[in-house]
Amino acid sequence: MNSYLKYFLKKFGWYLLTLVVAITLNFFLPRMIKGNPVSVIVSAMSQGMSDVNAQKKLYESYMHQFGLDKPLFQQYLIYFQNILHGDFGVSFGNYPRRVSNILASAIPWTLGLQIPAILIGWLLGNLLGAFTAYKKGVFDKIIFPAALFVNSMPFFALSIIMLYVFGLHLKWFPIGGGYGYQMIPNLSLSFIGSVLQHHFLPFISIVLVAIGGQAIGMRSMSIYELNSDYVLYAKLMGIRDSRVVRYVFRNAVLPQVTGLALSIGTMISGALITEIVFNYPGIGTWLFTAIRTLDFPLISGCTLMITLAVLAANFTIEIIYGLIDPRVKATQMEGQ
Amino acid sequence: MGQTILTVSELKTFYRTRLKENVHAVDGVSFTLEEGKILGIAGESGCGKSTLALSVMGFYFPPLNFKSGSIVIDGIDIMKLSREDLRTKVLGEEIAYIPQSAMNALNPTKRVGKFIEDILREHRPGLSQEQMQRLAAERFEILNLPTRALTAYPNELSGGMKQRVVIATSTILNPKVLIADEPTSALDVSSQKIAIKLLKSLLAKGFVKSMLFITHELPLLKHVADDVMIMYAGQIVERGRIDEVIFKPMHPYAQALMGSIIVPESDIRGHRLSSIPGAPPNLKNEMKGCRFADRCIHTVDECRKEEIPERARGERTIRCLFDFDYQSEETAHERR
Amino acid sequence: MNGDSSIVLEGRKLNRQFGFGRNRFFAVSDVDFVFRSGEIISIVGESGSGKTTLAKMIMGLLKPTSGEVMFRENPRSLRTKADREEYWKSVQGIFQDPFSSFNQFSKIQTLLLDCINLLKLKLSEEEKMNMMREACGFVNLEFDELYNKYPFELSGGQMQRLMIARIFILKPKVLIADEPTSMIDACSRATILDMFLKLRKQNDMIIVFITHDLGLAYYVSDTIYIMEHGKIVERGNAATILESPVHSYTKRLLADVPKLKEAWDLG
Ligand SMILES: Nc1ncnc2c1ncn2[C@@H]1O[C@H](COP(=O)(O)OP(=O)(O)OP(=O)(O)O)[C@@H](O)[C@H]1O
Ligand SMILES: Nc1ncnc2c1ncn2[C@@H]1O[C@H](COP(=O)(O)OP(=O)(O)OP(=O)(O)O)[C@@H](O)[C@H]1O
Ligand SMILES: [Mg+2]
Ligand SMILES: [Mg+2]
């Protein structure tokens, strides 16, 4: 296991480095957007105010409060320090709410929507892919082409169609939000019921798209594995079909795990768009609002959370992969 | 002398391809195999040797299909058994298989010992895990394999070792018939020698009762087999004692084959190898008459009229209308 | 082989190391070679002796840890894409494992077409078809039976012959053939060897057979290199080496080959 520890530490080091680079980009990129957020806020607050001097005062006090009057590099150092303490500053657009406070309220919604949706979509997609490879028939002729079709649609298109058909037209499900807007979050059954109702449409949209993408890859991997020599040999040694299928599934799914690592970024960003379409109270919707109002601290906070999520997901996948695939273990750990 | 273990009569099998064509890869093969004997099968690549091996196992799955004929092992026609009986009582128990590319015959993500357990679980349901492990370890010891190979993944073993592991796995249930499909052609001469020694010792110790040995290396066959069958385009064209067939082949194809053997013996250099122009017939087509007719220098009209039956010539069986004696290939096959 | 034909490829102190630290070992160490135009060479050794590693270095698919390959008397450069394409037009290989060297998801026809397209000739569909049919003919394959199949639908030997058919399309100056006929029956092998010999005559092709089949080496080659643990332990004229081997390793290899007339000691 010693060599596995080495593998783990090496990977960990790389991910840490990536994280630092990401934080840096996170700070600088939003500041390249044209426009001055403070003037947006000030002009909003000072509507009807005629005194130019008072406006200027207000502007300067905000600049100072947000630290925007300091040189950029100094701002960066302060930012970095604050992040390490979990402090993302004060939101420009929701002044005086703290960004960390907003994120804390949004993250459970996003996690609650995306983790189950992506995992279930991945699992169902792989099962479907394996079935179409193995059983052919109805799976291969109807369900698989349908999966292909869904996969070729952009995330937002599917979400909008779902919203339109089941929300607006059939009125089966609410059209937006995380729970009934007249409700106050608590643990009552009626509130949980409302949450689940609001959860359903965005959840299904994400699951459907994920299924399509995974099924395609899994199908061709399974066909390849089914034709391999070890399958023939195992069958001819009298091993029952169900067990052979398990061999095949395992070997075909391993590359799919890497596939998940590669596609998790796309999946998360797609899922964020779904949140926007359904006006779901998660990170995606907040990020969308923040971009519209040039709310730098909130933008950085959201993107940082997203980066963190993608990195964490990738890291977990690689670590698991290293554990379950002996081939990776052998090649990755020895190195070239 | 020995008791007959395996009788195959008029076996015909075909591949059903994706394009819905039938490839008649085994087209009327009959032979018997006696206790203690090694029967060699040699022939042009693509003539159906591996397919014959698979067909004799009696366990068909797409794209390979059974057409007609019988396979009798120890008095039981295995083609009359139910598929489940065949799988649990015949495969591995009565007749076992060593695949052509033993290098890829092992599931890359399964430890060798675990795979053997899976096999034993199918055939010896009463055994405890320890008993299974003990059985595997004993067999490994007999084959001079280190016990650590049991806990290894296939990619941790060298080519020669993998081959020996497959030999051990295939014979774990002491089958009556062992079919070895080119078990050594991927090995270098030294590992080949070791593998052959093992196979022969298994036969001598009675762990297997008889063997079908497929190879295109005739010099090797000469030291391994008792009898040999020469196969061409799905049929057996000549059968007899190995020394006689190698040194005095009777069928024109066998004569060409023997004339092209290369060994590092001093008279081979500068010696003209016989080669036959043209390609073997397309196995998709229904064929009439001699399959070798297009490439044979002795062909007359009669050869193409109807199916050539097998006939005895001395102790030999040949599938040719004429009695050609083997001369040095320079005279018999010089065409240009 | 007359000694004055021009040197096409030359290796100088080629080394290749794998692994680091405790695991470090040399798969190929200090190998020198000289290949002259029209020469047939065999590199013979046991499994793991470094033959494939050496072949990959000659083909430019693996970087030597140290040492140099000279191509037409100049140091070989593979830095730019153009350099590499130029080199691979002259130096082509047949790989050891035919199954893994082909894309499993392309049909045979596509595989051969890709080869033809490498030549960058302006050909009609008809001419391309004929070219493929002819190349398959050289190796006793029936193109019309195969073109629509996937690699996994062929037998091992058919696959290997298909790899060889590529060579008859590409007609390189140097052919590195890594175990090219290990799955092919004697008769087809004889035909293919015949064809190789013709190609060599036509355009002075150099053929390097990488093999553990001493019979093949003895039959076809002018020069034999015997390789053990990454080192060349014996080299020279094929007949001399196999009729009177000097190195004990060569002697052992020779003894392990099953022969027709002599006994094979299985004791
Ligand atoms: N899955 C398949 N589908 C269709 N045709 C096949 C399939 N597998 C093999 N064939 C065809 O059946 C014929 C016999 O193949 P087989 O593998 O039995 O040959 P072989 O004698 O074992 O050859 P080799 O010496 O190269 O292993 C060949 O013409 C081959 O193209
Ligand atoms: N990419 C690699 N990483 C680490 N070790 C390698 C690598 N490629 C080859 N080796 C090692 O280098 C040694 C030489 O391998 P090589 O494949 O050249 O042998 P070979 O003579 O071609 O053997 P064979 O006859 O089995 O093909 C072997 O011990 C092999 O395990
Ligand atoms: Mg075969
Ligand atoms: Mg090699």
C-alpha cells in the first residue's frame, strides 16, 4: 500500500497546485469585466439624490469599504488570506450580506440537486449502455437512439422543454424556485413535499442528459469487452452468463469512471444552467444574478465553489480509480 | 490400443456474420481421439482450426452456430444435452480449452486465484473457499508456478507465466479432453519448451486423458503429437501418424505445407520453399468438389464435380481422388 | 551482401532505460548496428531481451535514453511533423501485436485506405480498390471477403497478414518487422517471405526481422544479431552464427528450437 500512498500524495499535490492557480484566476478574471460595480450600486442608491458631492462621498466610502482603492496586487493578497479563513468578503449586490453567508444558503440546494442527479444519471446511463450492448432488441432499437437524441440537445434546451411541457402546459410541476414562495423553510412534511415537487423537473432534466452521454460511451466499451478473449474463455470454462456479464460490466465501466472525471466539469456547468432555467436557489442562479450586477465578490465566491467542486470530484474519482483498477495501479504508480 | 474418449462425426458449424452471411468454417469434420493420445491439427491460417476447437466444445453462442453432426465424449452425445447440463457438467469437466491468445485470456481486473474460485464455484458448489484455494495452490505447485501467482493480477505476470496459469486454470477439473489452441505460439523458444513439458506431464500424470493440439508449427507438432490432421478450408484433407504425414505427405496441400517448413538445420538454407499462389476459397460460398482445386497443380475436371469423400490409403486417410507420392517439393511444386 | 552497398541506418550506442531509482533497468544497452541497403537482418532473442524496445527506437516511436540513430549518414531528426512523416515514409514497421495496433472500431477497408492516403497520391476510387485488392493478394488474403469486416472478426493469422499487406502498399525503404509471422502457417509464410524478397530486389529494401524464430532468421537473413538482456552478444553472418555458434546463449537458443530431424530434449 506504500506505493498507493505515494500515488495519493502525488495526485494530492497536483490538485493543490491547480487549486491555487484557480483561486488566482478567480480573482483576476472577474476584474477584467468592463464596468465599475460601485458606480452601479451608487447610481442605484442615489436615485433622486441631486448633490454630486454627496454622491462622490458615497462612492468613495464604498470604494474604501470594498478595498477597491488599494493596488490590485495588494487586493489579491488580502483576498487570498481571507479565503483561507473562509471569508469571501461582502456582496456588492446584496449589501451588506456576506458572500459566505449567501454561499452557505445556496450550496445545500446545489449539492442536493446535482450530486444525486449526476450519480443517478451516470449509473442509469451505464446500465442502459451495457444492456443495449448485451441484449440488443428493444434497447438497441428504441431506447438507445432516444438517449442519443437527448444527449445531442444542449442542457438549457432540454430544461426549457421540460419547463414548458410539464410546468407551464400540463401544470404538473411548479415552474421555478426551490419551494413554494409563500413558505418559510422548516422541517414540516408540507415543506419537504414542496421541496421535492420543485426538485423534480430540474432533477430529471439533469438525469436525462447524463444518461444519454454515459450510455453512448458504455455501449461501445461493452461491445468491445464482450468480444474480448477473456469472455470467451470464461464462458468455455462453464462460468454462468450472469457472472461473465459482471466481469464485462466492471471492465467496461472502469474507463467510464475516467470519462466521468473528464466530463464532470461539463456536467456541473450544464447543471448550473438548469438551475438558472428553473430559478433554483442554488449556486448557478446566484452566479447568474452576480454576473448581471457585476458583483465581483459573489462571482469569485461562486466560481471558486464550482472550481472546488470540480476539483474535489475529479480527485475523488482518480483516487477511487487507482484503487479499483489494477492496470492503473501498475502503470501509474511505476511511472515511465 | 487406448480407449476412445472423443468421437466427432460430420461436424458442421458456421459463423453468422453481422451482414447475415454464413461463413462455413467447419464443414464436415470427423475424427476420434484415444486415451493418452495427442492429436495435432495443422493448416493454413483462417482454415478453421480455432473454430473447430470451439465447435468441439459443443457450447455455441453467436456468431458461431451448430449445423449438424455429433460430438460424443465417453459415450455421451453432448449435443443432445441441455445447455445448462452442458455448461455445468461438460465444460471444464469433460472437455477444456486453452485459447489461442492465452495472453489476453485472463480478465485483467480479476486476481488469478479469484477466477479459479469462480470456476470451481460453478462446478464444485460444495467446496468452501479454503478448499478451493487449496486445490488451486496444489495445481499451481504441480505446474511449478509460484503461489504468489494466485494473488496476482494478469498484468503482473510475464507472458510465459500467464500461459502456464491458463494451462493450470483449464485443467483444474481434470478434463478428459484438453483442446490447446496454439498454446505456445506467442512464447519464445525457451518458454515454449517449458509449456510443452507441462502439457506432456499433465497427460503423463493422468490429469488430462487426451489432447487436441492446434498449431501451425509443424516441427513442434512433430515432437508433441502422436497423430496429426491437416486442415484446409474447413475440412480435414489428410490424417495419419505424425512422422509419416510430415515426411511423406500425400495430399497436395499437405505436400506444399511440408515443403515450406523452416527449421534451423543446415540443409534449409538456400533450399527453395514451396509456396502456393492464390488464396484459399471464400468460406462464405457453398463449395462443390475439392476446396484446394483452384491452387492445386494436379487439378482435373473431376476434382470440381462433387464433394470429395475421405478415403483410406494405408494407415492414412486423405481427401483427394488421386494417389500422389511426395517428391522433393522442387519437382512437385515448381511452377515458375 | 556486398560490403560496399550504402549504409542507410546506423545505431550508435543506443540505450533505453525504464523506471527510476530502485526499479531502474536498461531494456536496451549499448547497441550498435549498421544496416546496408538491400540487407536482410534478423535480431533474435528471448522474450524480454529488448527486441521490441530496440525496434521501437529504430522506428522512432520511442526515444533512446542515450545514443544516436544515423539515417543516410546524418543524425536522424524527428523534431517536426514534416521530419517524422518524411522518416516514416522510408521506415515502416509491422508490429508485434496485430490486434492492438489496429483501431478495433474501423473496418478493414478504412484501415487500408488510411494507408493509401498516407502516400498522398491522386487516385480514383477504382484505382484505390485495385491497390487494396492487389496488396491483399500478395499475402493470400481475399479482399472482397474481408473489406467489410472489423479486426475482431478475423483470425490471428489473417490479422497479421493484413498488417503485412500495408507494407505492399507503402513500399518503404526500411522495414522493421516485429514477429511478423508468428501466427501464420508455414505455407503462407513462405509466400510472404517470397514477396518480401521480391520487394527487396525491386527497391533494395532493408528488412529487419525481429524474432525468436531462429529457423526464419537462418533461412532469410544475411546478418544475425543475437540479443540477451538488452545487449547484442553475438553478431555476424547468418550461416556462420547458426552453424557454429560461439556464445553459450546462442547455443541454448538453438537447442530449444524444435527441429525436424534432430531430437528435441524435453527431459
Ligand atoms: N466472429 C467471426 N465472424 C465471422 N467470421 C469469422 C469469425 N471468426 C472467424 N471467422 C472466419 O472463420 C474462418 C476460420 O477462422 P479461425 O479463427 O477458425 O481460423 P484458424 O484456422 O484458427 O486461423 P489461425 O491459424 O489464423 O488462428 C476465417 O475465415 C475467419 O475469417
Ligand atoms: N513501457 C515500458 N515500461 C517499462 N518497462 C518496459 C516498457 N516496455 C518494455 N519494458 C520492459 O523492457 C524489457 C524488454 O521488453 P521488450 O518488449 O523490448 O522485449 P522483447 O524482446 O520484445 O520481448 P518479446 O519477445 O516478449 O516481445 C522487458 O523487461 C519489458 O518488461
Ligand atoms: Mg486460430
Ligand atoms: Mg517484443
